[in-house]
Amino acid sequence: MRLKISSDSKERVAVTPQTSDENIIRVTIVEDDDEIRNGLCWLLNHSEGFTCEETCRSCSEVLRGIEDNTPDVILMDIGLPGKSGIDCVQTIKEHYPRVEILMFTVYSDDEKVFQSIRNGAVGYILKNTSPEKLLEAIKEAYKGGAPMSAEIARKVIRYFQGEDGSDLTASLSQRETEVLQCLIDGYSYRVIAEKLFISVHTVRFHLHNIYEKLHVRSRAELVAKTVKKKHI
């Protein structure tokens, strides 16, 4: 991902004043590429409802800073100097379980995805994601969701739809199936609501029912459950 950097990108930019502090999502970026790290910081500080209060180049840096400046969401790269982002997730979650960690990486192979989820990441976003969708993913992670690439969601659902000889999705209603398909196709909750002419609240209601019927609490747990069954 290569975000446009303005000449003042290294300066702290105030978030739009109409948004109260209570509604601002505090994000820490862990990324060793200077251009990407500065670009993400610029994007967050120029987007209403977000603020980037700290950027780090490595796991050791974020571990030193998190105690005094605990964020709501951490945007975590994988290929970091020293300890990898995947191992860093596990370390952070052991000490700060309430911090949501969203992987942001170029790697799309199954092993890295599943290990990230096993270690406690709530989502997995590729670096070719548009800035708009990245902001939606951060917001979804903050609200308790589990944003991840559509290709991973498709793998998971295909497994539940017969790889073990049974179709666990057969218990879903037609509307739940439609919502699930939109989710697999990578649509955000807002877009799903628009496509199906329902509210975002109703989308979340259907997803709650889907997770209940599939015996999982979130999309991340859906992936983790699949991983456990396949022993990847």
C-alpha cells in the first residue's frame, strides 16, 4: 500500500472538532516501512473519528509505549525487525487482552492468517485494501467485529459447506444466507444493508443469529474453529 504523503505528514493533525473524544478511535500503527507508516498516520489523523497517537517500527517499540498510551486498535504488520508481528500479537494479548489487533500485511498465505487469528488478532486486512475500506475495517474491529479479506472468508465457508460431509449452513434462513454471502463477497456492514434494503442494525442482528447457528461468536472465531478442526 502506498498512501500519498503530504509535506506535513510528520506533524500531528487534529481530528475534525465535531467529533467528541469519546467517539474517537485511538489507533497505534506497528509498521517498519517509513512511507507506509507515515501515510497511515496521515490518513487516520485526517479522517473524522480516528486518531493515530503513536507509530512504532517494531514489536519492542510498541511494547514499551503501550503501557502509557494504550490504544483501542493496533494496526499490525507481520514482517517486522526482530519479533514478527504474529508473535507480537500473542505477547500484547497476554498483557492487554482488551486491545483489538488488526493485521495489515502483504501476506495472504493460510499459515500466516490462521496463526495470527490463533494468537489473538481479530482481523486480517491486506495492504492492497483501499483507504476507505481500511478505515471501515478499523471501525468494525473497534466495535467487536472481525474484518478480514473476502478470500479467507470464502475458504472458511467452503469448509463449513461440506468438506467434512455436512452442511452447517443448511440451518440458516434465506435472509441469513443472503447476509452471509455478502459477507463472503467482502462487503462492509453498511454496503450489505444498502444491497438488502435493511438497516446496519438488522445486518448485525442477522450476523448474530448466523454465528449462533454456526456455534461461533465472531468471524475470527469461525476461522479459528476451522483451523482447530483442520489442525493447520
